[in-house]
Amino acid sequence: MQVFNGNLCTASYVRQANVPWRQQSLLMLQARHRRRGGVVNVQTSGPAQAQDRPRNQKIDPQLAPVDVQGGSRHMAHHDPSELALMIDTIRAGMSSMGGGEITVSPYDTAFVALVGDLDGGDGPQFPSSIDWIVQNQLPDGSWGESSFFLIQDRIMNTLACVVALTSWNLHVDKCEKGLKFIRENMWRLAEQEEDWTLIGFEISFPSLLCMARDLGLDIPYDHPALDAIYSQRNQKLSKIPLDILHSIPTTLLHSVEGMVDLDWQRLLKLKCSDGSFRTSPAATARALKETGDLKCLKYIDEIVKKFDGGAPCVYPVDLYERLWAVDRLTRLGISRHFTSEIKECLDFTYRHWTQVEDDGLSHAGSCSAADIDDTAMGFRLLRLNGYHVNPCALKKFEKDGEFFCFPRQSSQSVTAIYNTYRATQVAFPGEKDDVLRRAEQFGRAFLQERRASNKLNDKWVIPKDLPGEVEYALDFPWKASLPRVETRFYLEQYGGGDDVWIGKVLYRMPLVNNDLYLEAAKADFTNFQRMCRLEWHGLKRWYERNNLEMYGVSANSALRAYFLAAANIFEPTRAAERLAWARTAMLAEAVSSYFQRNGCAPELRERLSAILTPGHSHNLARGAMDSVENSIPHVVNELIMDLSKFDNAADTLREAWKDWFTTWTAKESSGPCEWSTALLLVRTVEVCSGRHGSTQQQLNISEYTQLEGLTSSICRKLSSRVLSQGGQKMENIEDIDRQVDLDMRELTQHVLQSCNGVSGLTRQTFMHVVKSFNYVTLCPHDTIDCHISKVLFEDVI
């Protein structure tokens, strides 16, 4: 197992270390890797060993340490101005997005440095690339990723840089230090983690060895650790279809710098629109060296200027950077702070999507070779944000019942299938060919098998906790995933600036993975928890004052009602909607529980009916609460009046409660009608937000009627599923699940696609309530209680 001494760092990092973060740009902050104890382990643990797995500790809501300010006694306090500054810094970084921010690759820089003067001189065409190599050798003599030791990365970068310097007879001392590192560490290649093999390593590294041999470099070319690599190279080259390589753009173009016997004039016809060979600086530099092509020259020249002599392993990464940044900010729960920046990212993506129609997306707008990873991520984010996209783009990645990232791949990528699986869950009804259903079935089976066999290392990224991300996706599908629950788990799964990507070499994406995103998200979530604890403190007093426990509402049930509201509607400015949801849910449970236990109770029915009739007198003094028949109607009336902040709000709420009460009492023999409670919650939230007119007015809008019908249908079926699990003779659970999935597809379409009749926030309210019912149906009580503890009471560290 390889380890790295965290005290080694680049000069730029040393210069930035003492600068206050407020004065640093987002790219400067990227360098501040949070290495603890000075050692970085290159192995990741599986699900059973992950150190950041969610804890199953439950916190008693009665004992949770909450002070009058709504915070834990041990909770870290964040100055609001600090969070605002972090948000402004992130916003500035997103606004500056161009071709993409990515770290420099010594390997690619070396190939650029090998290009001779195109005007016939004796020196290099790009002397600044030589300078970059000279300035970035690590103390141990190697070149490569300084904060994460992967032997393939270090030895490939080092050999490439030594070859480049030796070719120009420069810096013999640095070359000897590099060769010494190679000789002393060659044996480690035999112990390389197979899942983290660099892209094209079996082609590129033997090619570098040939170049080194021609230069007479002292390297053990017959070392036993190289035997397997030579064998893989021969096997790979025997399978490469040279006719196809020279005929159509494929992923093979990304690594042509390591191939021989190529017709470069034919290959030039396959360049990307920016002059690159599939956005690879190394491959393009080799083409430039062989042909002197002016478009290749322009591409390399622009990169060298942008990266101060260096070259990344892939560029541009404009689509990739935008999509993954939006995904990270969304899952971290802070996307609401960057609505305009996210819209710009998605508009940029959508322009490219519409240009390629059903061909899918690549990592860069200039590259036509699409892959399933970028296509799935683009499809998912565009659809979730209301853009009209066709899932048929995924069909080109399907063959023989399986889905692949790109043609002729040697192995599957866990993250590519993971992102595809997530994308399949925003399906609409009646979509042509139903490719999303097939991709969902394949993706789920693939991820389940990998989880069961503890094989969740990915070939393209080394994140903090990929097993945890996969586990959450499998256990909580999108239809049952609550925003704050997902964020609370992702705060522990996201590695910030420590996450490393795997290409031809290791690299980092500063605007996708950085510590500032994580710190801002933690501060935002801590503020949310403080707010929730204060709100729960007040709700608990309301619950006790109205003696709801006497009517069958336990303290834990009351807390659960608040948790479901807060886990969906979490924005600080929406406290009225959140609290209205929670209080309404508690009171609805009190009424239904009382009737379940006490049967008909005609006097209570009569009083409730009177209270819920618009225009009647509703003056019930608290002193009159000498019986259940008086107290429950009083609490209902009091809640309605408390929530009525807008014109006609009281009458609208009475209509909503009356519809709920009428529906429930008509079905009392089969217990409370949860589906009607769902509509009561939606209407209550909408009234408190000021978006909801009278019930009759809303029902005149066909879109609203459809939303209510689908919500009722889904929640009714979910109630049936719960009863089926209890052993009653009802429909088969699998059949119910299929029906719910069909209804969810239709609801998803109504919610995500824009319409003229109902606002986007109102449509989201329907989805929030339905997701909550899905969540409660899916999760055992113990799981919900653990989530309550984690989201509301367990401090974010």
C-alpha cells in the first residue's frame, strides 16, 4: 500500500498558504488540500470499512441540546458575512468559466516541449514548456500529482519529463534525479491498483520506454514489473482497428502519441473543430511535431499561454466542468445561491445538446465523440431544470442488453453507470423506446453487484466515499430522496479539494472539487440546523400546549412531521410554509387518530363540520375547551386563523380541511386516508405562501386538477402498499410499485415541464409532498429516526 508524505508541496502552494482565504480566488483555494497527519493513503475502503459511513446513533428529541437561540451547545457558529463572502467567491469562479480549469499534466507538457522549432531552428517551439518542467520537479526527483501518490502517475510523468529534457540536452542533474526515482520505484508498478490504471498507460508508457532507450537513458527495461505492461500493450495493439482509427473520430485518437505506423495526413482529417486530437494536448503535440499543421499549432499555442507553459491532460473541459459543478453544488444543498450562474451553465449545455440532437454530449463542446457519462449527467440536469431533452441520446450506448461509456472500452466505469442510473429516474410517460427503463434495470443490477462484491473503485476518479454515494442512490431513489437528507449524507461523501481524477495522468478540477464548496455547504447546513432546532423548540411547546399527545400524536410522531417538512422546504425565507406543513400534519393525525380509537363521535363531527363551514361563527374561547368535542375544533380553528395571512386564506383553508375531513370520514372503515392528507398539506403550504387562491379557483385550472389527481393516486397506492406489508389481502406489492412508478413518471413530467397554469414552486410543492410519502413508505421507522437525528441534531463536522 503506497503512502505519500503530505509535507511535500508545490512552490505555488507554499506561497499561498499564509494568504487569508477572503483574499484568495477559488483557484488558489483549490490548492489547500486538507491532509491530516501528513500521510495520504491511496486505497479506499469499501462499504463495510468506510470511515465516514452514516452513524446509526439516534438522538432523543426531548434530550437534544438546544438553547434558546436554536443551536446545539457544541455547534460551530458561522458569521453570516463569512458565508456571504464564500458565496461571492464561488459565484465569481462560476462566472469566469471558460474552457475549464484543470491542473497541468507534466506528461502532456513534456510532449509539447518535444516539438522542435517549426521555423527550422535548433531549439524547442515552446521553451516555456521546458521552463515549466524545470520548475515543477518534486523533491523526490519525480514529477506528478504532489498530494496523492499513484505509481503509474509518478513514473509516467517523470519519464516523459526526463525524455523531454534529455532530448534538448538540458538539466542533467534533474534528469539524473528523475532516473534515480524511476529505477528505485519501478517495482511498484507490479503493485498498482488495477482499478486506477491511467488511461492508455499500456500504450503510452512502453512508447516512452522506447524513446528513453533511443536516448540511451539508464533504465531497467527488462524489469519483471514491466512484463505485464508489455503483454497488455501487444494485446491492445493487436485489437486496435487501424482502418477505423484512420477513418472516423474515436476515443483512440486521444492516445495516438503512443502509437506507431500512423498515416498522419489521414489522421489530420479527424481533428476536432479546435484543431486538437480529441482534446488531448499530448496527441495534438505529436501530430504537430509530425505534420506542422497550423490548426494543431494554434490549439497548442493557446494552451501553453493559458497554462504558463504547461499543458493539461485534456482541454477544453467546458461541458464537463459546468455539469459537474452544478451537480456538486446541488447535492451540497447550496445551489439556490447560484441560480443565475447555474442557468448560464445549463443554457450553455443545452445549446450543445440541441446541436447534436440524439448524439449525446462529450466533455467538451469542440469534441464530437460523446460518452454516456456526460450525456447522462447533461440529460438529468437539463430535465430537472425544465429543459426539453430526449433520452434517445442514451440508445447509442446500448448493446446486447448492456450500457457502455464509449465503444471498445476495456472495462466498466462505476461512476458512469452511477450517473446513468440517476438519470433514468427522471423518466416521463410514453417516451419512445423506453431506453430509460432498460438503462435503469441495467444500472441498478450493475451497482448492486458491485456493492455486494465490494468493488466500487472507479477507473476515472478517486473520490472520498464513492461506496457511500452508490449506497444512497440504491437505497433512496429520486422519488423518495428528500433534499436535506441527501445533502446531509453528501456533506460526508464529498471530498472537496482532495478528490482526484484519472486521465492519462492524475489531475484535479478546481471548479468541481474544492474545499470552499464544502465549507460553504457546511456553514449553510449548520445555519439550517440552528433554525430547525429553534423552530422545533417552538413547535414542541405548541404540541404540548394543545395536548396533542392525548389525541394519539406521540412526541416522536410530531418530530417526524416537522422533519418531513424541513427536509423538503428548507430555505430560511420559507419558515411559514414549513411550519404550516408540520402543524397541519400533526393536527390531521390527532383528528384521525381520535376517530380511529373512538369510532363515530357524532358530536365532534358536528362541531368540526361547523368550524369548517365558511361564514359560520368560529369564536371558541380557550376556556371552553372542557372536552374533546370542544378542544379539537378549537385547535383546528386556531390553526386556520394563525395561517390566514392573505385575503380569503381562512375560507380557502376551511375548504381544504373540509375536503380532507369529508374524504376521511367517508372511508373510516379502512383507516385514515393519507392521500387526502397529502392534498391538505399541499393546499396549506400554498395558502401560506400566498400562491393559492380558493380551491374552486384552482380546480378551474386543468393542470392543477391533474396534479391533485396524480398526488391522490400515488399516495392512495402507497397507503395500499403499507397495508399489504401488514398482511392484509390487497394487490401484490410489486404490482402496486409498478403502478406508482407509472404515476410518478406522469407527475414528474407535470412538475418539471413548464406550463402556463401553475407556478413552478406550486408544482414543486406537489412533488415535495409525494416524495415524503414515498420516503415514509420506503423507510423503516428506525431509518427515519436515524435521519432525523442526522439532519436536525447531529452537528456537521
